Amino acid sequence: MLLIHCPYCDDTLPEPEFAYAGEAHIARPADPMALSDEEWKNFLFIRSNPRGTHYERWRHIHGCGRFFNAIRDTVSDKFVMTYRAGEPRPNLDALKEAAE
Amino acid sequence: MTAHPRSLAQPPVTVEVLPPAARFSLRLRAEARPVAETALALPLPDRIGRRSVGATRQAICLGPDEWWIDAPAAEADAIRSALDGLVPHALVEITDREITFQIDGPGALDLLAIGIARDLSRLEVGRGARTVFDGVQAVLVREAEHRFTLSVWRSFAPHVGELLEQGAREIALGL
Amino acid sequence: MTQAFRIPGAGRVNHAKAVRFTFDGKIIEGREGDTVASALLANGVHLLGRSFKYHRPRGIVSAGSEEPNALVGTSRGPGRFEPNTRATMQEVWDGLTVESQNKWPSLAFDVGAINDRLYMLFSAGFYYKTFMWPRSFWDKVYEPFIRRAAGLGKSPTEPDPDHYTSRNLHCDVLVVGGGPAGLAAALAAGRSGAQTVLVDEHAELGGTLLSEPGVRIDGQGAWGWLETTLAELRALPNVRLMSRTTAIGYYHQNMVGLCQKLTDHLATPPEGAPRERLWRVRAGQVVLAQGAIEKPLVFDGNDRPGVMLAGAAQTFFQRFGVKVGTRAVVVTSHDSAWHTAFDLAQAGVKVAAIVDIRPQVSAELTARAKALGIEVLASHTVTSTTGRLRVASVHVNRVRNGHVDPWRSIDCDALLMCGGWTPSLHLFSHTKGSLAWDAQAGAFLPDRKTEECHIAGAGRGLWGIAAALEDGARAGAAAAKALGRAAGVGSFAVEGDRTGDGVVVKELPTDRDPGKAKAFIDFQNDVTAKDIRLAVREGMRSIEHVKRYTTNGMATDQGKLSNINGLMVAADALGKPAPEVGLTTFRPPYTPTTFGALAGLRRGRHFEVTRKTPIDAWAEAQGAVFEPVSLWRRAWYFPKAGEDMHAAVARECRAVRTSVGLFDASTLGKIEVMGPDAATFLERMYTNPWAKLQPGRCRYGLLLGEDGFIRDDGVIGRLAVDKFHVTTTTGGAARVLNMMEDYLQTEWPDLNVWLTSTTEQWAVVAVQGPNARKVLEPLVEGLDLSDAAFPHMAVAECTVAGFPARLFRVSFTGELGFEVNVPARHGRALWEAIWAAGQAHGITPYGTETMHVLRAEKGFILVGQDTDGTVTPGDAGLDWAIGKQKPDFVGKRSLQRPDIVAKGRKQLVGLLTEDPSVVLEEGAQIVADPNQPLPMTMIGHVTSSYWSEALGRSIAMALIEGGRDRQGETLHIPMPGRTLRAKVTGTAFVDPEGQRLKV
């Protein structure tokens, strides 16, 4: 059972209150009908699935109800940080520098 | 391990179902809050988990744009139309959706710990949160040091209630 | 002769309190505080069971949870039988029933011991080799033979009458292990004010201190110091002490699972007491003070009853007041066993000799041994033991320059071995913490950590009580400081500490043919040193392969004694240093854990939530049969006396088609969509158009995923310009709400609309049938129910039977129908009011089966039954539900994907069997040509199939490739023994024009 920091509740809470919601920063195209089949396929199905740092979405589904974003290491299963939906993708290198 | 004194007259924790009052879910944006507060004659706390208590009504903030309003049943009609035409909002009655248990006694924290993974010692008196009790979504409010209310959807109440009763018996044994 | 081996006044057992239990039917007397092992040893019983493969006689090896051999069956009354209980951990109580395992007909004479003579058949990889040929023998001969001959204990067959519980616990510092290091850590953390939990798997806290009463700490004897320390810890309100509590697993972010045994040590547990409690502990800091486990030595005959670890003998003497024999020999590669020999000698045990592998031993030790009349045999080895059911003598040989001299025999009834100590780092390994070989300690020690934890004492290679105390205090203080607390590191004045060192060995040198030596490494799985060497010879290079090929370390003890010796032998065989070969991974649980503890409260009725509607109790009282639908239980059908399901469903169907039926639809998902942008939001979510739907009207809504496949459907009513009452399928309620929230929060956060689940706010009663209006009309106030005023697909707020209601005119049956929503608390009363009002019309309650039949007769789909996540609106014949003018909605773009517009997709069609009495099986596969060669090309499958009472024949729906172009074709459904024929039709079997709704 992981502990996850909800950026809306500003509290670190047990995993059963949360639900995973797939990769982050994949916005629905404003006009899907204008996309080629290839572009639409990429939006629908293609995900990065990295070994290591992963930008992903979670929902504090049994808490405040909000979707938010997280950076998690898929090897260690450790969260680097969480941030609110709609905020830009954090610069990981800058974060690491700040930590050092 | 801390043992609870075994006494039939005063069990370490009791569980009861509270009679229904009126309960509403209120949703609106931050900018609409002042108007709603005036119309409802009740402050709407701006931090998740905080609660405001008025003369007869209470509001607890459960999400960034979500409050529960609890009031006596007699005020339900007034609340239902209080915000009509004022600000964009959703006000939905959920009185019948919820069953509320009261958990009372020095064993209350231990009892809730059978189903809730949160560290409840950190929950201050007068605050609350939506959380999970044994896989069931619930809203927990700490009314006093050893007194909590736990609200779950109606159809989950028998499951939760039976577990609470079983846990209360276990805690009374002091093992 | 009772308790002949008990030393009066010695140990920590209560000599004034006798406890009687049975072992294989024989009454054994022990003392309060005994374990089964110590009580049996006190009575001179060493033979406790037969081994897994060879059925060799086996005794007690250890005094702790690492015990590989002394596994017994314990019984605490009917249904309360537990196999493989470690005799070294089970406390005795009056009436406990203990039995030995793996023996037939008796423990002393066991037929299966023939396996021991056939050991060449059972060598490494024997499963893979011996029994592979002939293949046909596997099922009938080999497997049954192996199953009967091998294995440990027998599984209980009755349901477990006990109950179990679980609890979450949060603390600042969790200390695992209640020995000197753990106690000192708990003291340091506890004194700092940190919320501290100290757990130990034994009945008593104290660890090594219980076996070392001669040590003095701060001017007190070890036991006195322990008492003082426990008193201080108990007095601290922020400290919780838990004995009989095993830390079974160490998970992410300092979550540790504990299994606490609550009643297994009690003769009469309190009424209703749970047997075990599983704790999920979340700790800010963890201190692992689990000590070290003594290593056996590997030599021929090292598994004979009476051969045990020296430290175990020490514990049985000091803690339990039991002599493990009258004439002992010690064989060791480490100083610690010398001290055991000295203690036993002083207790009156004749120690015949100390055999030390090392050429050089400290002069102090040898002098002490000689003073006690113990023969010292340095630079010696043990090459065999004798004795049938108990060791009788040991063969010792001098070793000179690698050459083993001829043996001489020394008589003994106990052979105490010590190959040094292995730090217990199992929990640390659970966290993927890495280990590094420490040449000086001769052990793997903790290296890189992944969690907020501290390892103290023998766990990191520090031997002796002074070192453990000091290191424990350091770790406890470090844990407290890491949490921002001021913590002092106490110091301890220790006298009489008996530290020492030793050497690491593989198999002991021998003068015999090593291929014939039965030198056991894994006692529980009967793996010998020869097996490991054979595995390497046969090509296993990785320690993980050696482990799996030989099963070394794969028994219930997870190799607590065997892994390190297995590694040493494997490394030697591979010609590599031990650290290069490495250890296998330890995984939770640390010791075997009951399923009961893991299930906790989730058993029986609480295995899973069963959701019930407000009307459920009425249905139950009427004798309804229920079926599970997601977490709900729903009334399936309402049989009358003498009716089977078919008859009941036929009667219910007739009632709805001819008069009126009553149905509990409360489980339908309901979402209140409210706000100025409600219609815009629904326009984007659902395929259908909503903007022009007038308040007071309803529409069927179809929800797709972004991939264009059907996700859900339901009727949506517009109550006001800014308020919609959305219904979903019963199983889809939570999923649909989550999907809507996702789009609303992350794609369209600008929309002023909010979603509230009202599934359980409303109880829903469906009244369906030509007489529905007649039944309902008298109960409704504030609404004209006539067809003109309240037509099909109308919705209104009104009063029904005196309750505030949302009334829908909808039909999932094809008949005139209404769905009455009232606040849930009134659901039962509403139902009964309609029930009473309908009596004149023979109103009939119907269940989900009838609902399914009636909707299938109309060709209405059930999402999840007629669709499977790959069905588009076009496939399901629901193109009419798509708003053609809408620029976008969820899934719209995907409806133009090449594979969605391609020809030959599976389409939903009707099927009528040639034989009208045959009801097809749902899921049955469909082929075009029944005479084609196997494997046939399947072109579709049956999704829904029922007996239609209205048509007096069977009906079915099916997803079939190019189905709509096959109208009128006859297809084939091959079933066991026969092939059925059916004609492809449209899906609306009854009233395709919908005339029956216009009344």
C-alpha cells in the first residue's frame, strides 16, 4: 500500500483512496475529426510505458475526487512528486538540481 | 499493548445509526462561494476537511468545489431552493443516499482502524474527510476526541455496520 | 519417568504449574511456559516426525521460528487442526493435542523410510528425471506415489470455525525483534516521546537475554535488567509492546505486516475472541533487530534426532530448564558453542568432547574446557553419526593438512553443532535492500537501503550483548532523530558478555565417499550437499537455478538454516567466491501465515460487500431467488409453490404482457447532472443530441469510449434546463461517473456543470404492462397520467402514494410502463402501496430474468451481455442513436477508423432456432458450414437466449460477421452430440412497430 500525496487535499494518504488513471499529459485533441487516422491512433493507443520516470494520472477517487498528475519511478515504485491537473509537466532535471 | 478495561456497563466503544436529517451535496466554483454563503446563512470552508457549524446547519468541505450541508429535516425545502437563480451551482439532496453511524467511546480510534488505513490520530476534532472503510467509500467526521460519525451509502451500511459491531465486540474483549 | 530431563528450578518456566497435553495420543507433562519442543525434550522425546522425501526420523534442531524439522499437527478441538506447526513456537496448554507428521504406520516404524534406501532416485531434479518416462505413468503411478510419499502434514478438511481480524496501525518507530538490540532501540525511541511499537514473535520479549542469564547489565542480572526495562517500556504511554507477533512482510514506504497470535496459547480463549490479528503498520522509521540465526554444520548424519544447534541446547537449558541429553558432544566452527558446552557441563550434562574444525582456538576457551573435564578436539571433523531413532555416537576424525585421519567413535545422546551465525535479514530483503558479503563477519550484511530503516545488533554482524544493546540504542535514537526528536544514546555496562568468532565452512571434510554421504543442508526439503553439487555438475550456474533444481530453501522455512550453507557448497562447486554467486531472494511472509489471518474480517458474509435495495427484504419474504449483479443481489425470479424457474419466469412474462408487473429497478445507476452547461456536457459525452430535449422529456442515451465502442446506456430525463437525471446500467454506475468526471475535470474544466451520484438516493419501482396506468393513476397526485398529457418518454416530479417522486414514463419491456423514483427510505412503502393497488389487476412482481426476456423480445441490448467492449453503435444496430449533426462527442472520431468502417464486422442480429423448443446456450459459437474440417471457422456467438412466453418459442440474439446481410440465412451451432440450425432474423421479436407503447 503506497502513500500518495494529493495536491488538492495537501495531505499524504493511503493508496486505497486513490485510483490510477493512465499516462498524463495526453490532451484530447480540440477537433478530433480533423485528425488523420494515424494521428488519432497515436492519441488513442500509443503510450510511453517507460522504465523509470513516468508521468501519470491518479484520482483521489475516495477522497476529494480530483484527478491529478504524478511523477513516479516505475522501477522503485516511488513517487517523485504530484501536481494538480492542468499544471505544466514539471522539468525533472530542474527538480533534481533543486534537490541537490 | 494497551488493554481496555472490560466492563459490560460501559463498553469501550459503541456503534449506533443516527436518524436521518437533511443532507445536500453542494457544488460550485470559488467565486460563487460568497453569494452561496449569504443565501445559505452558513460559511462554506475553503479547505478540504474543514467544517463550519451554524445555528442549525453545518457545512463540511469534501473537495475543492464540494460541500456537504447538514440541516434539520424541516429546513430541507428552504435549502433546496436557496440558491435558485443566484450562481451556477449544483445542489442535490442526498439525505436518503447516506446512512450515518456514530462511533463513540475511548476505543473509537481502534475500532475505525479495522477498516480505515488513514492515520486518524492526525484528524483534528471538528474536521472530516471522505475516505475508505474496508473498501467502502465513507465520510468520516471527528465530532469529539472519542466520537466520530461515519456515513456510507445506504446499501453498504449493513456490511459496514456488522463489521463495526464485530470490531466493537473484539475491542471489548481487550485482546 | 516424567520430565527426567527437567532441571529443577532452572529456566523461566513455572515449575509449580504442570501442563498436560498429548503427543501421538500419549499424555505428556510439561510446565507452564514450555513450548511443545521444550516439554517433549524435558521428557526425553527427540523423535518428532519423518522427513519429506526420505521419511528419515527427525527431531528438534532449533529453539525458534527457523525450525525446519519439528513440524507437528496441533489440534484445538473440532475443525481446529493446524498442520506444520513448529513445535518450537507452539506453547503448551492443558488439553492441547499434538501429532507427528509423515509417518505410517507409526513414528518409530515407518514404511515410507524405504525411500531412504532409494535415495539415488530422489536426488536433485528427481521430479524432472525419474518420473518422466514412460509418460503415461505420470498420472496413474508417479504422481499419486509422490503425493502420498512426500509432503508435510495433512490439510485440514473442515471449515475453520475460528475468526480472524485485522487492524491498521500508525507509529513513529516500529522495532522488530525484542532481544537486547530491539529493547535498547525501543527504549531510546520511547524515551524520546516517539510513538513506538516493539514486536517479537516469541511468547516472551527478551530474545537472547532469555538464554543468557549469566550476563550482567548495569549491575543487574540479564533477567532482572529485562524486567526493569520492560517495566519502563510498559509505563511509557507512547510505547506498545506486542509479543507472539511476527513481522511477516516489509512493504513499500515502511508498511510492515504483523501477524499477532491471540489465542493459540490459551486453553480457554475468551468467547468470541479472534484467533489472530493481522496488523498493517505504517511506521515513520523501522528498526530491524531480528538478530542472527545459527548455522548447522553439514556432515553425514547431521539430521539424526538428537543432533541440534548448540544455541538451541543453550536456550532449552536456560530458558526452559531442560537438558537436551545426558552425554553431549559439541561440534563447532565458532566460539559460541564452547560457551554452551560450559553451561551444560555446569548443569550436570556430561560433555564428552568439543570438536572444533579450527586448528587454533583461544587458550582461554581450551583451558576452561579442560577445567570442566571436557575433551578438546581442535582441527577435527565429524564424518558420521549412528543411532536409529536418536543419535548414539559420533565419528570424529582428525584433519591434518587437508587429510582426514581414520575416525574414532564417541558415544553421545546429543550432538550440538554450530557453524556460526547468519544475520537475519529477511525483512530487509523484502524491501529490495541489497546485501554485501563481509569477510570479517563471514556473513552477508545489509548494504544499500531502500526504506527508512535501521538495522541493529547481530543483524548487521555485531556479536554479543553489549554490542547489541549499544547498537540498538544507537538505531533507536537515530530513528527518533530522523523524526525530529531529541534522543539520547544510553550506555550499558555489561559484564560476562560472551562474544567470539569463528570460520565459515562448507561441508565438513570427510574420509568417506562424498557421493554416499547424507549430509543435509535443507532438512525440510531433504536436500543434501551432494544434491547441490550434482545440480552444478548438471549445468546449473545461477544460484536461483540451483535452488529450483534441488528445492533447497523452498520449504516452509524458506531456507532460514539452509540458504547460506547451500550457497557455500554451490560456490565451492562452481569454483567461485560466495559473494559472486549471491543469495536467492527472501519474500514475504517471514514465517508461514494462516489464510485466516490474511483474510481477516473478509470471510463468510463479509468476503465481499453484498448491496441490497430497500425492497430486497420484501422480495426475500416472498421467497424470491436472487442473483448477483455487480455487488448487488437482485431478485432473479419469484417462484410460487411448486414452480421451477422456467414456470415462474413464464408466468411473470405473461403477467407483464397481459396485465401488469412490478419490478425493483433501484440498482440502476443514477447521476444528477446539474449546472448551466449540463446539456452541453451531455452533448459531448453521449452520442445522442440533448440540446433540444425539452424539460419534462426523456431520451435513450448511448455512451461510447473514445475508441468508439459501446460503454454504457440508459434513459436520461431532463428535469429542468440545467438539470438532468441520468441513468446508467447497474454495473456501470461507478465507471460511468468516473469517466464523466475525468472528461469534466481534465478536458472541459471550463464547463459549469457538476455530477452527483444519486443511485442510492432513489428507490425505483417499475410498473409495466397494459394495466400499469390503471394501477398507478389512483396513487399519483399533481400529474395527469393520460397518454396525451404524459406520453411515452415523459418525466415529471409529482407525488406517488404520498411520497415525493420523480416519475418516468419509460419501458424496457415494450409495454406501457412507468418508473417511480422516491427517496430510498420510502422505497419499501411505495412498493407495498403499488402492490396493494395492483391486486385487482393481479399485479405480479418479476425479477431480472423476466426483465431480460422481455427486453430481448423487443431487441433491446444489455451492455456487457450483447456487447463486449468491441461493439460499435453500428454493430449493435444503434446508428439511430447517434446525433448526426453533432461536430464531436466521445468516440465519434473512432467511428471512422478503418477497421470500424470495414465490411464484415460482427453485427447484432436475431436468431430463431429451427426447432422452436430449443433454447440456445449463451456463448455458443456459430458456423456457416457445419461440414467444414476442424478447426471450424467461427463467425459469431450467441449473446442472449431465452424462452419467449409471448411467442411460445425460443429466441436469441447473436453477434455474427456481416450479420445484417445474412437475414434469412440458416446458420449452424455445433454443440456436444448435435449441431443446431437457426435462421438469422431482425432483433425485434415482439411488436416491432412499438404499437403497444401508444396507449
